[in-house]
Amino acid sequence: HRVLVLNGPNLNMLGTREPQTYGSQTLADIEKMAIAEGKTLGLEVTCRQSNIEGELVTWIQQALGNFDAIVINPGAYSHTSIAIHDAFRAVALPVIEVHLSNIYTREAFRHHSYVSPVAMGVICGLGATGYRLALHALAEKL
Ligand code: DQA
């Protein structure tokens, strides 16, 4: 099975960005780990990151027919993007939403996600481990 791992805005700055909140691993570290974890699970993992909402929407649309599931950390677009919500509805692929931090212990504006209602599951607060757990869940479900 093929899994697309998407990361949204500012996640390209992981490693230097608020390490006390998001950890010290870079996005490259996390992507490498996701690809390696995928291999052990028999999943072919492709990773992409964008700071642009529309680009994420296009990648979600293009996933139809090319990927079996999506793991996404939508970053701040989680809390704002009806377009990403609609894109997931349109493709109807299994989606797992991941957040590095526990969004519920943080500012109120992070407590709501437009992605969660269209996700198969949501993982937050476990750091980079969340991506690995998401892949495990997909390996079982697919
Ligand atoms: C985040 C949480 C979001 O609220 C924030 O805007 C991010 C990262 C996380 O991984 O914890 O950019 O998605």
C-alpha cells in the first residue's frame, strides 16, 4: 500500500522552531523515520511539505488513485482550512491527522480542527512518534 505523508505550514522549520513544543527533530529526520517505519510495515511512504494551502489541496486531490491513505499534520491550517476539509471529503481516502504537540493543552484557538471530522483518527501530543503510530494504524486497517 502507498501512503502519502503531508506536512503543512511552518513544519519545514522543525528542529529550530519552538523545540520545547515541537521537539528537536527536523522534518527531514521525521520523514526519514516515516519512510523507514513504512518499510517495516510493508507501506510505501511518500513525504511532502508545503506552506501553501492550495498546494496541499492539490496534493490531496491528486492522491486519489495514486495513494491508499494519507497521514497529515496540517499545522495551523487545521484550525482554519475549510478547503482542506473539503478536499478530504472529495477524495474520501482514509486520513490520519497528526499533531506533534497536544493542541488541547494550548491556546483555545488550537482546540478546534476542521480536519478531525473527516479523519479516520487523530493523534496528538506524542511528538514524532505520532507519525509512526499513524503508519501502524494504517498498516492494520488497509
Ligand atoms: C501543530 C499544532 C498547530 O496548532 C500548529 O499551528 C502547528 C503544529 C502540531 O504539530 O502540534 O503548526 O500542528
